[in-house]
Amino acid sequence: MSSVKNICIIDDDRIYTYGASKVIKDYMPENNVISFESGQAAIESMGNMRQSDQELPDVILLDINMPKMNGWDFLQKLKPFRKSVEKEMKVFVISSYIKKHKEELYRVEWDDQVSEFIPKPVTPDTLKSLLT
Amino acid sequence: MSKKLLKRIKNKKTFWSWDVTTGQMSLGESLRELLDLEETRTSESLRKWSSFFEEKLEGHLNEFVQSKSEALFERTTVYNPEDCEREGVLVWSGEVVEYDKEEKPVRVAGQVECRWRGNNREFTMDEKAMLFETIMEYLPDSVYFKDKEGKYLAINEAALGILGLEEISQVLGKTNIDFFDKAHAEATRADEQQIMKTETPLVGKEEQVEIADLSNNPRWITTSKMPLYDMDGEVMGTFGISRDITSQKEAEILLQKNDRILKNLSRQVPGFFYTYQQTLGGNGRFSFASEGIRDIYELDPEDVKETIQPVVDRIHEEDVERVLGTMRKSAQALEPWELEFRVILPEKGERWLRERASAIKGPDDTIIGYGYVSDITKEMKAYKENEHLRRQFEAVLDTAPNLIFIKDLEGRYLMANKAASDFFEQKGDEIIGKTDIDIGIDEEKARALNELDKEVVEKDSQLLIPADKTIDKEGNELWHQTIKVPFYRTDSGEPSVLSVATNITQRKKKEKELNRSLDIIGQQNKRLTNFAHIVSHNLRNHAGNISMLLSLYGMEESEEEQQDLFKHLNAASERLNESIADLNEIIDQQYKFSNDRKRVNLSNYLSKIKEILTSKILSENVVIKENVPEDLNFDYNPVYLESILLNLLSNAIKYRHPDRRPVIELSAYEEEGHVHFSITDNGLGIDLDKYGGKLFGMYETFHENKNSKGIGLFITKNQIESMGGSIAAESIPGKKTTFNMVLA
């Protein structure tokens, strides 16, 4: 737990982003948090990070229902991006769209892309156990 | 005892029976009646009968018995009882009918014939002789008497003529060999000897003889010959009567020939033909019946030679009166007749016959008829089946709820079933010959229908009118589906059109109801889905956020952080409130009465909306190009219209392109009672390939815009559709978006 992790939250719900960021900052202060309101903003920003050799996120908490580019589209874009970098990036899909009983269905398409599918709302405890 | 004799005796019942040993004479019932004897006097000794029968009868019987003769007992006694007015002769005949063991006769039985003596006086012998001579002389038949050797004893004038002689003396003492050829002479001699030997007459022998007459033609003679007895009853020769029947015979031969020809001919004719003869008041008979009678009536032509009864007996009991009545009438009026009737035949059973006949008056007031009878069972059966089918078909047609009718190309009704007549309010057959205009269909429609009929015949194919609307007297809509097929009239071959119209009003109504309910269900389904969406996403998100913030708030020690948390809690609570408010708006809108229409002017409403949006329009420097007729008035829900226009216009401004001045084009026109309205902007646009399906959904947002709630287009679409209109979008992402609406 000594290594610092970069955590990226992609969600258009600012209150959620605020809450989730606060949980991470309060309980896992060694981690860095960045957040984006859409997949579009996130992928663009990550492209910039790669170019300027900045540290890419270790963990991405991804929402599904977002304007402009939703979570699935983001995952689509992330696929080639991952290949172009050596960094291992864990993705957790956290969304009210996610139904636990449908996980197998998501797995068919996103098995190697997504570590876990978690339905919203999430509690601070869930977030803590997810990141440790 | 000879059974044959006994039978004859019993049948005649004038029998008698005499017991040889007791001398009792028994009399048959009818004999007693004949002699007016009392019933009790059935059997008495002959002596007691003496007042009736001559005493010598007993002597004759005893003599007969003793002679053991096997011949018949034949005696005549005089019947002349004292107290009886009748007198006459009883001719007794009989034979031994019973013998005892010693072969002695025990019983003699036989018949009695009574010959009553009339009141007429008797001729004297002289008179009798003269009568005989006269008869002999004038009798057209030839009479001759011959002795045992065949020599002529006497001959009359006619016989003399046949022999070609004039004087009787030329004949007497001679035999046939002197006048005829040897063969004939020997044949007649043999006949005579046979007659004398058996004492049996030869009656009506027909023979062809050659006589030395002028023509030299052989002649036909019919001869009856009898034994001639002397005073003692001994055979002394023969006598004969001959008649020249040459002309009858020739006629007969000719007739037989004709008959054969007719028979042969009649075999070629399938039916039965006849000539019929009826004397005044007498019975009819078939003077000629062709061979066909065997087939037609299963009778022999001979059966009806004397009476038509066998034919009458064959006629079906229900038809016999009709047939006989017609025949009687025809015989009186001498008119031809034709009838169809049934017969019951022993072999073939019931058959239908057709008889054609005519009658003329014959000689002596007789009626002569000529007729021909043929078997029409097959024809009749086919006809009946046809008739049966036709009736059934008509019944089906009339009970069918469909309107079924045939019209010619001039539009005249040739046939219409009950349903059709009722529908057009025509009684019975009065529709026949009328046109659609005649029965009150408006001219334009009548012409159109006629055109369709012509098309059907021209293309020679059927045509379907899926739905045709009529309004009945009460103003109700009636819908019919009609199939038209070309129909060629069986009589003239003229083309016409058969139409079968089915009332589909109910179906149409159901269809409409179904469509409406499908729409409603569809809309409600969408709303429900959206509602579920709200509950599951927004509310849960908000609630989740609040609970997360609250738990963080509980752990937080820093006052500053607490305030920050509290601020966010507030925001979360506000958003929750907003969501609930949106929900309210939607529910509210769904329960509003959408049909609350008022006359509205589109241009005026646009001005009103622009007024509301003035600050935005000014701040964003929006150009609005308006192509809306000022007099475009229509009936619409004003609240909806305001909401629709406001929503679309504000969207157009809200999603403007950051790099250019917003231009919004509004245009409207009216067509078929509906207002077509479109609004085009040069804003951000939207990828409809991607989001088209979600564009009008609830809480669907496509732009990173602080004010997008994803509820406006949802409500707009709902409002437009609830009024019966439609809305669709087209867009080029990054360039423009157009919303096209039909405001109904």
C-alpha cells in the first residue's frame, strides 16, 4: 500500500464525484484523484497525459450514462489506448445502469477490459474495499 | 275315382251320386236349388224321388252297373212333376266312381243338365225340313254330307260353287279324288276316318286348296267336320261346313307383315308408342303397342290388346288421377296433350315418364289416339337435383349477411339477395333493372362503382375494394369490403359483375379501437419505462449521493470540510427535489385534458414566445427568420402550443454552436387541415444515427450543458402526439438540427 495510486473518476454526477473523491482523500490519502464529467473529456485528457509523459491512472472508476461519450464508448476508445501504453489500468464500472445479475452479459464483451461491475449507489465502504 | 271328374262335379255342384247297394240317390246343392227341392231332401231312395224323376232311371242305372261298362252313363229323362210349372228334359251323365273289393261297382256319380222346355211351339217335321233346305241353299258357307266311304250324300249351292260345278247330280256318289288332287283327297279322307272312329269333331281346320276356278289361285278354306249319326245313333258318315277365308287370310298375312315391320321399327325407337282405341262409353285398349312397352311399362304388348288397365295399374297412385283426367279431357276436346308422371315398375321401381299423345275421332264415335311415351327419369333427376341445388343456393344467398348482387355494365341490377335489397331499402325484387342512381346513391359514387365494374370485365379478373364507407340514415358510419368478379350471364353470355360486399363496420371499429389502445399502450409503456428510468437512476443516484455524503459528514471532524459536505448535501437534495418536480410535471401533463382546443394564431404565439426569450435572444445575438403566414389560424390546445414552441426555441438557442451566430428558421403552412411547422437551427446538431432512438426519451441528454435535464423533448413529443400530430428530427452533427412537426 506504499505505492501511490492515481485514481480517475469519470462521472457526470458532480455530487457523486465529490463524495467519491472525498472518501478516497479521507481514507486513502496516499492516492491521487482526478475526475472527468464525460468519457470524451477523460480520453482526451489521458491522450495528453501520455504525450507529456505524465503518470496515467492506475484505477478508473467509470460511469455509464453520460452525455457526449458514455461509459461503453469510453471503454471502446480505451482499448487501443491501453495497447499503446505499458501501464496497467484497472477499470471499475460503477453505474446505476449496472445490474448485478447481468454481469455475465457485460463480461462477454468487456471481460479483459473491466475488473468489476458495481451497481450504484455505492457506499464509502464499498469504495474503500475496492481500492485497497 | 277319377279326381278330375270329381273336381268337375264339385265345381259345378249340379252333381248326383247313386249308391248301388242301398239305391239311395244324393243330389248336389245347386241341383236341389235348380229343382226347387227342400234343403232337407238331399239323399233318398230313387223310389221316393219318383215324383221328380222317371221311374225308368233306376232301371237304366241298374242296367249300366250290370253292363260293367267303362263308358259314361248317359241317359235322358223327362222332367214333368205334377205340381211344377216347369217341364223339360234332364240329361244325366256319369260313371262308376267306386268299386268294392270284388271289383263290383258301389257308386255311380255324375252331372245333370236341365233343359227346360220353352213356351214356343215346336216346328213340325215338314217345317223343319224346309227350314233346313232354305238355310242350306242360302248359307254362304258350303255344307256337305258324306257317307262312310267319303261319297257325297248331299251338298249345298255354295259347296257346289267351290267345286266349280253347277248341278248337284254331278257330285252325288263321288269322292274328293274326283275333284281335288290326290294329296288333298287323301288328307281329307284321313280326317273323315279319324272323325268317324273317335266321333270327335274337327273344328276350324284351315287349309289351302287348289280349286278349278278362273283365277287358278289357291284358296284358303276353313273347315269344321263332324260325325254324322243315323236314327239309331250309329255313325253313318261325316258332314262338314267350309268357308272361303282367302281374303281374310290375305289380309291377315298382310297385317302380319305390317306388324313385323312395325315391330322391327319400334325396336329402334327408345320409347313406347301406341295407337289407342276407345269406343263410346267403352273401355280403351291399345290397338297397337310397340315393343317399347316392355321397357317403359315392363308389360307385354299382348297385355294391353284388350284393356289399358295394366298400364293404368303401373301409374303412381299420386299421379293416376291427373293422367286419366288429362286423357279424358283430351278425348273430349280432341286436343293433343303432354304429361310427365311417375310409374312404379316391378323391376325398375319408380320411374318418370313423359307421354305425348293426340286424339282423333274414328268411325262409330270411337276415339283413336296416337301416343309416344319416353322414360325421363334421368332428365327428371337431373332437373330435380338442379332445382334442389338452386333452391338451396337461393336460400343460402338470402340468409347470407353479405350483400350479394349482379349488375350489368350499364349499372342495372340483375340480381340482389335479401341482404342487398334490405341494405338499399328496396322491397322484394323491385331493385331489379334499377341503377345505383335510381336507388339513391349519389351520382359520383355510382359512376365510380360502374367504372370499377367495367374494369373488372375488361381485365377479366377479380377486384377487391378493401373498405368503402357509407353513412346510414341515422348518420352512422358503415364500412363494407367488396369483392367483384366478372360474371357472364348464362342466358345471353353478356358480361356482368358479381359483387359480394361484407359489412366490416365492426371490424373497422375494432381496428380503430385496437390501434388507439395500441397507441395508448405504447405511449404508456414509454412513460412507464421512463418512469422506471427516473426511479432507478436519478432518484437512486440522488439518494445514494445523499447517504454517501451523510456518512462522510458523520466521520468528518474538520468544520470546514463539514460545511463543504453540507453544501453538497444541499445540492444533492435540491437535485432530488428537481427530479421529483419533473416527475410531477410529467404526471400532471399526462392527466391534463389534451382535447381542450381553442382557435390559435401561430404567428401570435411565436411572438409571445420570442418575448419570453427576449433576454436570451439579445444576449446570444440570435437571428430568427420567420416564414409563417400571419393568418395561419387553427384549433389547438393553447397551453401545449406555448410549451412546444418555448421548448423548441429555447433548445435551439441552448444548443447553439459556440463558433457562430445562432440563426433559427421558422416556417409553417397548412395542408389538409393540419399545420406543418418546422424549426431549424445552425447549432451543435446531434448524431441521430447514434442517439436518434433516444432523442425524445426522458432524461436523455446529449450535450454537456448545465441546463440539460433531458425532459423537454420528452414532454414536447408527448404533447404533440396526444393531440394526434407527430414530430421528427433531422440533423447534421456540428451544423444544424431541424424539427418537423404536424400539429393536428
